[in-house]
Amino acid sequence: MRKTVTSLFISLDGVVDAQDDWQFAYLDDGTFGALTTAWDRVDAALMGRHSFQGFDEVRIANPDSPVIGFLNRVRRYLVSTTLTSVAWPGSTVLHGDVRDQIVRLKQQPGKDLLVLGSPTLVRWMLGQGLLDEFALIILPIIVGSGARLFPQESAADPLTRLGLDLTNIKSLASGALQLTYRPAA
């Protein structure tokens, strides 16, 4: 069975929203390599609407970006409650019973599935038991404001307590730490 994996930049205070590009100060070869370690073992990417639309804008403005090169090599799945089609060839919109659709994707033959960006989707998949590997690249910065990976629980986004097992830790030259977890058995 295929695994679902993710890797996210996160600040020390839990911010994952990089609207002002605070993460770029730490994006050396080692940090970029940590972020992209899963690329060789995946053949599909899952994204939420905001991340998908952001990468689509990058695709149009900067088609030579290494991230866009990766995304053009893999199958793309957009999880959305509002969109039913997209213009990016090779992309499929998942809506309706998304949990069932992701379970079916995991059961198909192939390499692993990468959740790219999409902190809301990551939280939802963790809560649904659909995420098999969860990597955080913790950057040595306090951002102060922005979307957090685990905001204070709300009725709209409940995530119950979830134990994680640390499977790998790596210190990077940039001062960042890469921590890899899997849900506890």
C-alpha cells in the first residue's frame, strides 16, 4: 500500500504560512534538500486549494522552477470543496467523499503520495488517520503572526489528541531541524 507523506516548513512559534517569504533566509542547499527528500519516492502530489492555486501561479510565472519541474512530473490531486475543474493538465480535483478517494489512491499501485503545502489538508489527514509520515523542517525564527499548523481548536477544525513517534531527526547547516514523525501505533 502506498504511503502518504508530507514535509512542511514551520517557524518556532508554529507558523506555516509563508506569505511574506520568511523561510527564504534559511533556504540553502541542505534545507531545500531536506524539503525535497520525498520527491524521488513519490509519483503523485495532493494539495489543498490555496496551495494548488499558488503553485499554479508559480507555474505560469516561473515554469523553470524546480518545484514546478517536480509537479509536472507527477500526477496532481487537488482537494477542494469549491472547485470542480482546473486548467493545469494532469490534475484531478477530489471532492465529495475525499477520505474514500484518498484511501483508494493509497490502495493503487505506485509510489508514495506527497501532500505539498496545504496545512489545513495536513491537519485533516492527520485527524482522519490518512497521513503516514509527517516531516517538519523547523526554522530558527519566530514569525509572530500567520497561519499556524495547529491553531487553537475550533468546531470547524477539530483535531483530537494524536501521538506521534519520532523516526528521524537531522540538524541542518542553516540552523533548522528536520523532524520526521509517524502516527503512534
